[in-house]
Amino acid sequence: MVALLPNHGATVPDFVAVGKEKESQYDWLKKQNINRNERIQLKKLSHMRYQHPDLDEINTFMIGMSMAKSIENIP
């Protein structure tokens, strides 16, 4: 088991993060009444909006993405 400190962030294997409550994607989709054949399947993401209190910090996390526009203090 990986020891984690609260609010310090960590990289953990997905099976550790999910724990014993894991549910297969198939079961989750079925429970939500989602037909896999009728879903929109993205092939390429063209843009996204993201808010974070410290953009310099989050930019180090978002490796491979580039910021096209930054707007300060959006109401």
C-alpha cells in the first residue's frame, strides 16, 4: 500500500486510487443506460477551457498542451 499525505499530491497506480469500490466501465455504462454504439467518440480534442488558481503551477502539470489565450479575473 502507498502511504499518502493529504493534499500533497502523488502518483499512484489506478487500482490503488480506485480501491475496492472499482466498477468496470461496462457495468457503469449499463447502470447509466448508456448505449456504447450511440456515444460520441472524440478522435481529437481541438480546445478546452480550464480554470485553476495558479496557472503557472497547472501548466507544469499539463504537459504537451499549450495555452492559446489567458484572461485574468473573469467575473
